[in-house]
Amino acid sequence: MRLNHLPEGNPLYVLDAFCGEGLVWREVVRRSGRDIRILSIDHDQGTAADIVCDNLKVLSGLNLDKYDVIDLDAYGCPFAQMQILFNHKYNGTVFVTYIQTMYGRLPNGILRQAGYTTAMLSKAQTLFSKRPIEVLESYLANHNILSYTIKSLDRKHYLCFNVKNL
């Protein structure tokens, strides 16, 4: 998905917020042949990270305007990270890996922004997680993201969308 949705321009600046070993973006660079400059973040020592830290702290304090692409390849739902991008009025391409873990529980924040009330959530928390794509669509629509690309496999969803704030 990344190869097919890279924005134009050279060099391309990428912020990889969950870099792990850096395999994904190394492969994108290799296959695309493009000049891609990556700032990688991970909270674990021993990863390929340029910055070993909680990515929420970095995303909150960093000027995101420099980055053409922000990659949120999380194990789980990177709701807090997406929220930071929207709050900072980030403009650019976003890749999101959205995996429903354990019982598939979605974060309350994404459910609330998708229109579910606190009263509804207190009565049946997992009921609203049965349609994760509908919840995600509502959340994205609330942030003026009306078009996206998605590839799903079981409970793993890989998305790409462009954020354009005026």
C-alpha cells in the first residue's frame, strides 16, 4: 500500500512512529528507488529507531509540517496518535495499521467521536466493536477525511488517507 500511495516529490520526508526494525520503509526505499528520508521512532531499545521514546511525546512536541508522510503502523488502534495529527492540523499522507486485538475493543475516544455516547458505552462496550470499519469511517469523517484506501485481512486493517487542512 505504501508503494502505491507515496506522494510526489524528492526528497520525501517520512515520520515512522512505530518503526520496529525499520523493515517496511527500508523495503519501500529499495523498491521505489526514491530519495526517502525517514525519522523513525519506537519505544523499545534495540530497534532501528532514531528516537527511542514514547511516540506520543514526540508527535505532540514535533513540528509535523516537515513530513510528507506519517506512518502509524501500530499493534492495536493508534487513536491517540491520529488525534494528535488532527489536533495539530497535519497536512499530508497518513498510513495507519489498525488491528483489533484481544476482544476487539476499540478506544472510547474513537467511539465517542464516531457518535456513541458515554451511556451507550457503559452498557455494552464490545457491541460497538463489531463494525470497526464503520466506526473508523465515522471518526475519519468527523475530521473531514471522506476518502481513503483500505485493505483488510481478518481483524487487521491497513489504511491510507490524505489530510488537507485549510
